Amino acid sequence: MNWEAIGAIGEIVGAMSVFLTLIYLAAQIRQNTSAVKVAAVDAAVHHVSTVRQALFSDDELVGINMQGNDDPSRLDEKALIRYRLVIHNILMSVSNIHTQSLLTGLTRSYWESHIPVIERILSTAGGAWFWSNFRQEFEESFRDEVDKFQN
């Protein structure tokens, strides 16, 4: 065997190695993308669960939430702040889901499954009050989505 043949075989082996490496890297990227999606869903569920736990573990906060939903002007200053923070946390959790659906490729249906939460909040007097006063505290793309449901 001459040196040219050995060189040609080496080039073929090298090209195959590069090709196999690219296939391996593509598989790793696909697997990483799936892991990112799973982590995004897990984080979203955790955020929503944390807010819900704060509500169901505190009778006073449930009362504030109910009264704030009906008429936030009836709340004293301290209770109004608590109400505002609860609504803010809920909507921030939903905003996180929206952002994750844009950035991580979560399905549109996953995001859309949380739209009833927004509609439920905004349909109350307190939710409408909150959104009209604090909507600027959310990312523009989320505000645009929420505004669609308010009209």
C-alpha cells in the first residue's frame, strides 16, 4: 500500500468521524432542548403552586383576596398592598409561562391553558383595577397578550 492510499483512507476515516460527531452533537442538542422544556414546565408549575399555597394556607389572605376581587377600595392600606402582591404574583407566574413558551419552545397550547386564569382575574373588579394600575410592570409581549383578553 502506498502513502497516497493510506492518506485517502485517513481522510475517509476523518470525515466519517466528523460526520458521526455531528450526529452525536445533534442528538445531544435535541436531548438538551427537551430537558430545558421540562425544566421550564417544572418552574412554571412551582411558581403557580407557591402562590396557591400562600392563599390556601392563610385564611386572612383568602379573605383579603375575596374582598379585593369584589372591591379593592374597601381594603385598608395594608390589605390592599397584600392583595396587590397576590395578584401580581399570580400574573407574574402566568407571565413566566408566557415567556417560557416563547423562549423554550413550550407548546402554544400549554400557554393557552393558562389563559382562563388571566380571564378569571381580569373579570373581577380587583383584577381590572390591578391591570389598569400595574400592567406596565410586565413585559410588553405579555401585556399585549393580556390586553387581547380584556377587550
